Amino acid sequence: MSGLQADLRVRRGEHVVEARLDAPAGVSALLGPNGSGKTTLLLALAGLLHAERARVEVAGRTWAGDGVDLAPARRSVGLVLADPVLFGHLSLLDNVAFGPRSRGMPRRAARDRAREELERVGLGELLRRRPAQVSSGQAQRAALARALATDPDVLLLDEPLSALDPQTRSRTRADLATRLRDYPGVTLLTTHDPLDALTLADRLLFLEDGHLTQTGTPGEVVARPRTPYVASLVGLNLLAGTLVDREGWAVELRPAGGRSAGRLVLAEAPEDAAAGEQVWASVNPAAVALFSRRPQASARNLWLLRVESVTVTGQRARVHLTGDVDLVAEVTLGAVAALDVQRGRELWAAVKATEIHAYPA
């Protein structure tokens, strides 16, 4: 089947979401910070929110636009929220059968379809239980089964894993990935967790302040993030500036907060950018070396920066630094202790020219 194409402008209180979507069959993850408009966009696609401007086409059929505005019940869509919203007085079987029953399927056929879908999400042995008798992860899988039992053209998943504890989340994520691989329609998944997106999605869409800022495959996004938010989500530093060729290629960094950021020396010219053009420069945090004293090192990019915060994950730490440039360095816990890394401490940060990837803005 063909994919989903949409052009929407939705006002919700003081916030406006305006975006053009092109989501092929498969899983597309919609990422963005809290308040960026992800849920608003999904509800508008489902027809549950009024849009000031709407054009939505799915599988060659117009849902909205050109005088058409299908009611939610007439849109071939399945919706799963962070809260499974299961009927407490019904078994999992009857919860899942509710979807096809509401669309006119006979009771026996609807229960057969529900049983099949519960089997596919690993709940075949629990179909007689009620929601209060299963775990949160199992309830979420039942909600997914209910949405898929109607055989929708579009599946909308709004933060489906956000309410789960880490262990349950990991297990449910794996189950979700397995089921979505067999679903032939368009899945649009909202999340702010990059692990969810990179594990589940074929395509990433980033929504910031009500606007799409970047789309692409995970590989494309990781290789060339185009906003600081996108870069932070995929774990990279991102600096902006103008490409110059003055005794060697460099990026004249864009001043931040009135500060003069200076230059970022490159090892070679970017393949697809010319002098005078605006460029992005990405730096892997693991390539940022830290020193307590000014080093006699070969790095051609060196700044004295102040520690803003430290985040520890396993045996590694991410040190957030601010000053002429804002950088994140990733170091071992041993380095944190040896350098006495703490908020407010000044450290020298060095980056080799060969570790910088520049590309057109």
C-alpha cells in the first residue's frame, strides 16, 4: 500500500503546529521535546482535533482536503496512547474484539480476530484475564492488539512506552518491534526517547516548536543533524558558522549569547560546501579531550571552558561545558576523578581537526 501524505495547521490554545508529513509504509518515529506538538499532530491526523488547514491522503484515499473531512470513525486508523485505556470490566479478548465489533464485524468473527491478534503480541494465554490482572506492559500490548484488530491503514502510537518501568519498557519495545515488522500499513510513533526511535523506526521526523526541522533515515540523521536538539538526541555536539579558507579551512563560529566563539579548524574542506557558505560542524563527545592544565597537544582546537553539569551512564560520564563554545565531552569515570570534574571547574577542552565533520547548513 502507499503511504501517508499530510499538510496540517492545527491551533491548540496558544500553540500552533504546522507541518507537512510524508510517511511511507513502515515505521516513522516523530521525535521532539515536550510541548513540541507531537500529540496534537497525531490527534489531528486521526480527526480528533479540528485543523485550521488540513490535507490528508492515505493509500490514495482523501481523509481531509478538497471539501472532504472524514469523521474519526471513517478514517482507517488505529490509535494507541501512553495509557492503554482498556475497559476494566472486559477480558483482554473482549477489549480487543471491541474494535472490529464497533466496525460491524459479527461477534464470533470479531472474537476470532481478537484471539489471533492477542496471539501475535504474545498474550494468547492471558486472553480471559481482565486489565487489572495483567502487567502494565501486557496491557500496552493488548492496546496495540486492539488497534491492529481493525486492520487500519494507519497506526498512530503516542508515547506507547513512556509509562513503563525500564525493564518492562525494554521487553515491550522488543515485542512491539516484532509485531510492527509484520504490519503492512503506515505506523507513526511519537517519542522523545532516541532508543525507541532507533530501535523501532525506519524513518525519523523531528518536530520542534510546532514545525518539522529534519527528516531522514536514522543513518542520515546521525551523519548530518541539522539542529542542536537533533544533535543532542543522537549524542553529538553541533556548532554553526561560516566556512572560510584562510591559511587552511576553518569554520568561523557563530557567536553565542554575545560571546565571540572564534574559529574551528578543519582537516580538509567539506565536499559539498564552498567558502562563505553557512555550515554545521558536528563533533562526537568522545573526541573531546579534557585537561586540567593547558596541554602541549597537537589538537588545533582548544578552549578553556567551565563545567556546567555531569551526567553518569554506566562507566562513562558526559561532561557539559560552557564558555566560548558549548560542548559535551564523554570521558571515563576515572577521568572524572583524576580531573576533579565538578560544576564550576574550569577545564581545557581540545578537539583534533580530523574529528570534525562539516557540511552545508
